[in-house]
Amino acid sequence: MIEIEGLTKNFGRISAVSGIDLRVHKGEVLGFLGPNGAGKSTTMKMIAGYLSPTSGRVSICGHDVENDTIAAQAKLGYLPEGAPAYGDMTPRQFLHFIARVRGFSGAAAKAKAAEAAAKTELEPVLEQPIDTLSKGFKRRVGLAQAILHDPPTLVMDEPTDGLDPNQKHSVRKLIQAMAKEKAIIISTHLLEEVDAVCTRAVIIDKGRIVADGTPQSLLARSRHHNAVTLTLPADLVPVAKEKLAALPGVLSVEDVSRTNGVATITAFPRASTLIIEDVSGLASHEKWDVKELYAEAGRLDEVFRALTTHDTQRLRERRAGAAA
Amino acid sequence: MKQAMAIFKREFAAYFATPLAYVFIVIFLFAMGAFTFYVGRFYENGLADLSVFFGYHPWLYLFLVPAVGMRLWADERRTGTVELLLTLPIPVWATVLGKFLAAWAFCAVALVLTFPIWITVNVLGNPDNGVILASYIGSLLMAGGYLAISAAISATTDNQVIAFVVSVAVCFLFTIAGAALVIDFFQLWAPVVLVNTISSFSFLTHFQAITSGVIDLRDLIFFASLIALFLAVNVVLIDLKKMS
């Protein structure tokens, strides 16, 4: 539904996006991740037809965004960064305006505006000027205008930014409810959001895709994937570390924390081997007084940092670590 | 066209959503009255026509019309709504046209509200109402010319103050293109054709022709084509911003 080929954007001599290829199909929710300035918003602006690419192309439902702009834009719902809206209008007026521009008229326009407001739970503030609304409501006004025409594709730049946990939850539920029928791209800084709503995660850095896969496959790249963490009395730690390290599947054992005579340690596996059974077997065989023992799925933030921390920065961190 | 209409309605309502519209209209009417009656000595002239009144229009428009046009695009860029507007499925020309027409309609409202002076002159004497009607039409067209220039300049910046100042400067050049100040400068070195072309762009010359009662189609066409030209420039400027 959304096809991106060799998408490149240069601002003068600065290259913001360089050669992104992506295909997003119906039923997919693609989480677009990357540090600030990685090119997420620029890519989304090009998909929406706000910026022209330096090279490469985007098509939405078969319509080329550069040459068949209007048809492509009609098939797309777009939430720009910061969810801009006309502050002097009320949500009702604003959504009605969007409906009319989207080609609905009269009763149909009113119905579409009301439907979008209901889906995003805007009813309590429909008659207040948008300028006077809280950040959460403003964001939902932006969401409402994006989904108003029930588009087959949806591109949203940080849809849950500025929302409280309850609002985040309801927006995620809304996205999930629409997911089956649409191709959706959302950008986010929140890694938990990827877990919560995305079927696919793409990490970009310096304008290039550095990872593309299901959230599970990205987690599998984490050092913590299948690692086992145990909590046990601190005096057992030296023995436990030694015995755990001797297990065939274990690569290394590290201290995590130590408080009030209780310590937490993590055993990292060699090449994602499943070591949970060996570790728990060992613990019961040795009769350690284990308070807690669990296998980790992996940590997305770790994968994210590993893929997007640049060499110079990594070097600096390593030096700082060595000095300590 | 339906979409241009939706843009028009939103823009037009936006003027009245803030105090801007009322401030503008009050100042416009006050200034018109002050210039006509005090500076222009409307009563002392003892003439039953509105030439004094219309004579000040170019100079008032020079400052007031850029104030109407400056927000058209600059404000959208500042608040980020331009991204929303340009990703809606509307051709850029329809957006440009809708915005321009809304601002122009607003100018028309202000102009129509000067009607008491028309009543005054009809009470006091027997003016040529044909000439007055033509002058009103000419005045509206001239306002459209200033506005098209201001809108195009507004599309180049996200700062309304810059949009205003640059618009006033450019509008000033168009206003006095036929005056000695400009012509003398060009006559020293430029070929006659160029000098004539420049002076033919003068708002003052065209507008004075209309208000003197000589209705020449060419003067109307001048303003209409100038509006069309600057709306086209506006569309091109919006498209260029996408490339940057």
C-alpha cells in the first residue's frame, strides 16, 4: 500500500535521508524508530507530499506522490509532527473544515467530523477553541483529522507524544482497531510503544535503515535475549557466579545490583542459547535460596542504542568505562 | 473549486475570529474619514464628487493591505499548519486562490463600509454616481493588486513582520512606478521601452484614470492581470518551498 524506493533528501549539503526502501502492506503497523535528527520526520513529510524528494519515489495505493499528488494524498491520513491545527477554530469547526476539503459536503461532512471526534474521544471539548485545549486534546484533534476520511494508509508522526498513560492506551487501542484494514506508519521515541502496537519495527539512523524486522526479531539481537536473571542472598554470589559461568551455554555472568544482603545477577547465554532450564536446574541442585529467577525477552533500548550510537560516542563511553 | 470554497470560508472566518478584523476596519474607516475631511478638505472644496476620498486610497492601501495579506502564509508556516494544509488533497492553486479571495473579500467588506460618505455626497449635491461606482470597482481591484503582491511575499517567510515590511516596500514601488522619482532614475540610462513599461505598472496612473471617470478597459485588465500574475508567482513559491 505504501511503497518507498530509494528515497533521498538533501538539504543543501546536508543529507537528511539517504536511500530508504520500504514497503508497508495492509495489516501492518510499522514503528519508525530513530534518534532525533535521524530523518524520521523528513521521510514522513515526503510520504505525505509536503517535501519533494531529491531522488527516489513514494507511492500510496499505486499513486505516485510526486506526479499524482492529489490522488495519493486522498488515500492517506497524515498527522504532522506536533499535530498542528488552526487554534482559532473549535475542534468541531476544524474537523468540519477538513471533511469539506476532503470532499464531503453537507450532512456527510458533519457525520464524518462527528465520527472522527467520537473515535478520538473529543466530545467534551468540541466547542472550545483549539488554542485553549490541553496538549493531549490537541494531539487527539490531529489524530481525528488524520482518520476522518477512513484512509487506507495512515502516517503519524509521534501520535502519542504529550499524552498521559491513559490517553496513550486509548490511542494505541484506536490504532490496533484500525490496523487490520490499513497500512500504518507511526514514528515514536517510546520503545514500549513498538511492543504495544507495532507488527514491524524499522530503526533508522543518519537517514539509513539500520534494522527492519518484527519487534521479536529485534529483541533477539539484544544481549539480554534469553539471559537469565536471579536474585539470591549476597553471600552466595561468588559461588553462584563461578558455577553459572561453568555451564556450557553461559557466556558470562554479571552483577546487576546488591541491596540489604540480597543480590541480583544476570547470566548471559552464548548466541541466544536457551539456558533457563540449566540455570534453574543448577539452582535447585545446589539448593540456593533463590528469591527470583526469570528469562529475559531482550531489551529494545539496548538494540536501539547499539544500532544508533555513533562510533565516536561509543568510543567515548568505552573510555569512560575503562577509566572507572 | 468546492475545496477552494472551503479554504475561502475558513480563511474569511479566521479574520473575524481575532480582533484583527475589527481593529483593521475601524482604523481603515477612521483614516479614510480623517484624510478625506481634514487633510483633503472635502467640505471646503465644495465639489459634489468623491475624487478626494478615492485619491487617498492608494496611500492607505499601501500600509493596510499588506497588513491583511501578511498572515496568509507566514502565520501558517509559523504554526506549522502549512504542513497540514499542503498535505490535504487540494491543488496548490486552489489553496492560493481560496486564501486570496478570502482576504480580498475582507478588504471588500471594509471598502463597502465607507458607504456613509457616498450617502453624504448624495445628500449635499448631485454627484456622478456612475463615476463613483467605477471608482469603487477600481479601488477594489487595486486592493486586489496590493493583496496579491502581499500574499506572494507572505509565502516566502514564516515571519509576519518581514512579510509586512517587504510587501509595503514592493507595493510602494508599484504605486509610484509612474512618478518622477522612479522615471527620472531610469530615464538616465534605460531605453525608452523599458521606461514606458515601468511607468505602465504604476498603480497611481491606472487608478487615477479610473477615478477621473474615464473607464478604460485596459486599466481594469491591468489590475486583473497583475493579480493573476502574482497568484501564479504565489503558487510557484509554494512549490519551490517543497524542493528546498
